[in-house]
Amino acid sequence: MFTVISSLSNVQMQVSPQILEQGGALATISLIISSSIALLLVDSEYWNKWISSTTDMCTYPLLVVFAIIVIFKVIMIL
């Protein structure tokens, strides 16, 4: 069993920049849609604590991914 685990842990996966760009585009579009929905719901009568926490749970991870994408692009340029 130890050999199986050690052989699995040595697997290296190469990711091309094209795949990262496609994922980045999807994350950016998702961030825009999530932020738009949150902004539309803030002014509605349906806004409550549950909706606020739900939109925050969707938006914050996307913001982190967006920041990582920007950092990656800056590193690729340098």
C-alpha cells in the first residue's frame, strides 16, 4: 500500500497556459454575474441575511481566484 501512495504522490501534471486562460475567463464571467446578482438583490425586498451570506460565499472565492489570475499574468509578463 505504501508503494501505491508513494507512486501516486510523485505524479506531476503539466498545465498549459491556454487551460489557465480558459479557466480565468470562466472565473471572471462568474465573478461579474455573481456581483451583478448581489447588487440587484441588495435593493430588493428579498434581501436578508441568508441571501447576503450566500452571495458572499460565491463572490469571495471568485475574488481570490481573480487576484491569483492577475498575479499569474503579471508574473508571465515579467
